[in-house]
Amino acid sequence: MSETPTWDYAPAPESSAIVNLKEEYGHFIGGESVPSADGATMETINPANEQVLTRFAKGGQEDVDRAVASARKAYDEVWSKISAADRGKYLYRIARLLQERSREFAILESMDGGKPIRESRDIDIPLAAHHFFYHAGWADKLPYAFPNQTVNPLGVAGQIIPWNFPLLMAAWKLAPALACGNTVVLKPAETTPLTALLLAELIQDAGLPPGVVNVVTGAGETGAALSSHAGVDKIAFTGSTEVGKLIQRTAKTRNLTLELGGKAANIVFEDAPLDQAVEGIINGIYFNQGHVCCAGSRLLVQESVADLLVEKLDHRIKSLRVGDPLDKNTDVGAINSREQLDRICELVESGKAEGSELHQSTEDLPEKGWFFAPSYFTGVAPSHRIAREEIFGPVLSIMTFRTPDEAVEKANNTMYGLSAGIWTDKGSRIFKLLGEMNAGVVWANTFNKFDPSSPFGGYKESGYGREGGKQGLAAYLEVK
């Protein structure tokens, strides 16, 4: 194979001037920005340069109580009384405003989270708007989604979202909850609160009644106060399996949707379109810095094509550009936090210590910021930590197999069951393996493709419940 191209591109940065950051942000409760009851604040940091972006309120029990009371009042007095068609109109309005302000949201998402601007611009923001459009259409059609049954909203929903897709996860949860007639208290991740707070301002601009959507910012104790609150009728959480188990034990409601960890396997057979598979692998693990719970961080390749696929993958990885997330030429942005970078480094060291061989991009990393070179391991055994534990970084573990049965056995050899990918030219093989994979979502000849009409969720320690589609609507309704 020819030498990896090393073309030089002039920088093409997006301007951050479109984002008007406040010096400090409060909680969004009852349609107003309010400080924490005890005045506590936290900092959010740009992971690409380690500079403080702004400060925001650190919520405690009293703030959560206030937000839940606001949501309950809005539910009882307003939101449960308006027509379903009017609910849909509000959601359409939010979707259109998201589209109108998409550039602002994309830039802020990349500044706060570290993901490349082309991902936030081309995937996160459009898909967030799509969720509001899709669920707006369902708002006045719920009886048709559940024919011959009676459907009623649950009441107040507590929603806790992670740092990897801050705005998209907010839309993913808010849209169905509102469409079904619930009010919401949303708690964003402590490292990426800014797009959720900007979304709260947009929701206010859309004219939603005060208290229908409330945003309480803070750290883990804030989320714990929300998830265990007696006044919450529904909890939706996306995050780690460890925290998900804690929520399951402490929640006062049994209406839970838990989308937890994953260790997705991409299975590549010898008849697969290898160049297409390589791009799918790159998209699944490197373009998003591995910051997705369904990232294909395990690659299972049939022995007969393993050497060729690894050669192609190595060539492609070495062409990836690592750097400023706001630069349109950047392929791999910054790791979200120092803590997460340390976690990646620790797991990579464990892989080397256990005998796997590390291969990395030769791209120079920026001197400032939290970055990690796109990497992959060969010679990986299923018992190695890098093949078992969620890494949330641009690191791939490559293993081989000989038969389809061996591929399925290795793919299912994990405590997780969130997603998987199959690459083959044989449709019959895809359908056969679909029924044998212990994964909530299985992609065929593609990876990391999402649609609001398609339910998403996992098995085993990847959680339970579904988000998206009619199944996601059911999670926010009492169906009789």
C-alpha cells in the first residue's frame, strides 16, 4: 500500500464570536434563571485549550425540590390541560428554532465538549431538531400509536444526560416526554452543561409555559437528588452502568429507562466491502473520539482478511487530523475532561502490560488541551481489560475469528448488550446473526446511524427500556 498522504490544509476555524457566553449561569426553574440556594457554582472548561469558559450553578437538594415543585405545578395547572395538538405546535416551534440557531449550538457544543465541529454541525444538531419534529407529529396521535388502549402521561419526568452528546441526549429525552404530556426536570452533565442551558433559553423563546421544562445543573449529588426524589414519576438516565445500578436501587418510582454502558463489536467477514467497513469503523470509534456508549471499540475480523483490513485501517488512521475542534478540517477533537483522558491512558497501559501491541497515529498532538492519538491494539485476548471495559476514547481492540459461530460467541462475550455491527455481502448471514446477537441495536454494513423513529436501548448491563419510536413513547405513558 502506498505511503499515507500527509496533505497540509490551511486552518478553517469556525468563529466562536457567534456564541455569547454569560459570566455565570443559574438553574432554569419556572421559566427563570435562578442561582443555587446556597450560592454554590462550578466551572466548565474548554477541553481543547483548558481555559475556563464560564461558571454555572451547582445544584443541591433544595434546588432539585424547587425544580420538581415547579414541574408539578406546571403539569397540574397547564401542561396536562392543553390540547395534544397545541403540545405538538410547541415542539415544532422548538425544532424550527433549533434549525435557525444551529450554527450557534454546534459551536457551543464543540467548545464545551471537545467534539469536532463537523460532527456537532452535521450530526448532533440536525438530529436533535429531528427528534423534536418527529415527536411533534406524535403529540396528537398517541391513541393511534396504542389502539384500543387508554394512554395518559406519567407526570413529572426526571432526566439525567451524559457528556458525550449533551444536546442530542437532551432532545432525545425531552421531545417524547413533552409530546406525551409530561413536564420535565433535566440535569445535564457537569462537564457539558452549556447547550442544555442554551436550549432552556430557546424553550423560553418558543413560549412554553413556565415550569414545563426545568434545568438543574450540578455534579453527581445533584443527579442523585433528582433520581431519588419522591416527587418524580419517571426517571430517564443515560450514563455508566455503575450509576444506573445505584439509580435502580434508590429511585422512588419504578418507571425507569436506563441506557448504560456498552462495548460494541464490529464483525467483519471475508466477503465484506473492506474499504466501506474501514470507513464505518473510523466513523464508529475515531470521528467521535470513542465518546459514544455504542462506539465499536471491539473489532472482530475473519482471519483470512485480517492482515489486509488492519493494513487499510492503519493507513486510514494515519491520515486523521487531530486538533482544534472548531477547525472544519479536524477529524478527531479533544477528550472531554482530564479525568476521562487519565482513564483512557490507564486502560491503554493495561493493554500493553497484558501483552497486546499498541499502534497509534503519528499525528502531532496540540500542546494544550486534552487529546489522545487515534490508536488500535492487535494481539488482543477476550480476557484483556481493553476488550472488556468501556474506554470512551479513540482506542480500538482488534481480534480475529474463523467461523460465524466463533464471531457471535466473541461478540456476546461481554457484560454489555447495547449495540453491534455486521459487515458482509450475504443478506442471509445478516438475518441469521441478528437473532444470535445479544445487542439492542445491530447495524448491517454501516455503524452509528440513528433515527428518532427507531427504538434504541440495550440488554444485560447496558440497561433496559427503549428511547425513540413508539417504544420510546410508551416509556412516558401509562398505557391501559
